[in-house]
Amino acid sequence: MAGHNKWSKVKRAKAVTDSRKGKVFSRLSRDITLAAKSGGGDPSGNARLRTLLLKARDANMPVDNVDRAIKKGTGELPGVVYEEITYEGYGPGGVAFIVKVMTDNKTRAAQDVRSAFTRHGGHLASSGAVSFQFQHAGQFLLTKEKTTEDALMEVALEAGADDVLTSEQGFEVRCNVHAFDKVSHALEQKGLKPDSAEIAYIPTTTVPVTDVAVAKTVLKLHDVLEENDDVQAVFSNEEMDDAVSAAASA
């Protein structure tokens, strides 16, 4: 969810998975179809597909749904044609947002995203107006119980990762977008299962949010966007301390 704490996104994503199974399955199906279309339906030769299959298993997605999504991607079954679109905008308090969408109806998706921003004190921006505040990179998050810093660095850097960052919550591996599949495969081979693995927009500058009312509106905008079936991911650059975040979430 929010830029202020990447680990809170992991917790939030798990909660969403538990409470909105149908939407999670729909989004995973679209991702799996696209991965199979671009890289083939064999997960042994398609690291992106392997990563998504692990996510599908963790979400308890039915095997029939997974197989159908793969076959739509490989052309064995007819399916809807999806487009990937990236929207940029500003939310309350000048917080920068990047919204990743996969849709079969560009007009509907654009109207929904624009409406969400407008109703929550924000507005859409032109392409490039926001993205310069983010690093587009592969990102893997692992808790400290799973490995040590030295062991993770050896595996990740050898596979082409750019950096391994350590915090109280755990480890963050960053890599070039084009190295994502190779790093993902290397971690998988060593039995290191990330809590989160995605090609993300990571804030390089953050916007402090200290007012609880503004924080509530920022979080509400996240909720509205993430509830939209066409929205695959939301990235933002707000910085909240724990007290403000807790008060805003109450």
C-alpha cells in the first residue's frame, strides 16, 4: 500500500487476500495469462510465471482457474484481450501515486481511476509528472527468520541484484527490472521464499504526512483504488510515523 512502510504493504496484501478472494483470483488470472502470453506456458522456462504460480498457491487459488489462465495466455483457450496501463497522479497532501492497471476497457479504467482521485482530494497527472520520484525496479522482501544478510547477499548479488538493504523488519533485495526473473529463480533454487516479490515503483523521495485527517484520506484513496477490479497495484510516496498511521487506520 503506502510508501511509508513497504512491510505494511505485505500485511495489507495478505488481509486483502483473505477478505476478497474473488478479486485476488481475478487479478492473479490476468497476470498469469499475460505472463504465459509473453513467456510461454511452461513455468520451468518462465520465471515470471513461476513467481505468479507461487502467489496463486499461497492464495489457495483453484488449480482449474490457474490452468485456464495459462491456456488463455498460450492461445489454447479464447480469452479477453487485456491492456496494461500506468496512471500517475497526486493525492491528498501532495502524495505521489502510480497506479498499475490491466483492463479490457481503457475508457472504463480511466474514468474509474480519475474519479477515485477527484473524490479524495487528488488529481491525475500527465505521464512522467510523478514517475521521476520513483525507482522502477524488482523488489523482494524477506523476513530475517528466513535467512541471514550474508547468505542472501551471496545469492542475490550473484544472480544480478543491485543491492540488499537491511531494516528492523527484514531484508529488501532490489534489482534491475530485466534481472527480476533471474533473481527470482536464484532465490527459489535456494529455498528462499520472499514475503513479497514484484516489479515495483519504489519512492526515491517521500512526502511527510503528519495530519491524521490527511492520512485517513490518503489511506482511503488506496482502498478505493485497490478495490477496483482493473487495478493491479498501487504505489505511493507518503511517509507516516506509526502513531499517525495507527490513528488514520482506526
